[in-house]
Amino acid sequence: MKDTNAGSNLVFFLLGAAVGAAVALLYAPQEGEATRRLIGEKAVDAKDKAAELSHSVADVTREKWEAAATKGKELLNRGKDATQEAIDNASASVYTAVESA
């Protein structure tokens, strides 16, 4: 959970940095066409970085989910085995008690 929170914070930070850079470029003493081109390039870069980060967060989330699912299955199987063992022991005890009687 902490990884996804850090990932979303990083995304918001990068988006804020991109907006700040765009505003700074609007006030820079350049031609309008050069400024628009630079803003477009920076926007594409920010979009690519955000997409890369979201894929990275998705991969980490998927890995954590798979690990949790594997651990859950393992615990379920252990519980199933312990239950079966308890049933077998109880059956053996009842069988022994019936034979003794």
C-alpha cells in the first residue's frame, strides 16, 4: 500500500513540475512558436514519464497481489491439511474406542 501511495505522490509531483515549467515558459522571452513547441515537447516527456511510472506501479502492485494470493493459498492448504488430520485422528480415536468396547 505504501508503494502505491509513494507512486501517486511522485506522479503528482511530476505533473506539478510540468505545469510549473509550462508557466515559466509562457513568461520566458521567446517567440510564441518556439515556446509552444517546447511546451509540447515537455508535455510529451511528462506524459511518457507518467505512463512509465504507472506501469511500474502496476507491476509492483501485481507482484504484491500475486505474493499475497500465493501466501493465502498456502495458508488455506495448511488449514485444510490440519483439518483433515484432526478428522483422521478423531476417526481413529472413535474407531479405537468402539473396538475396545
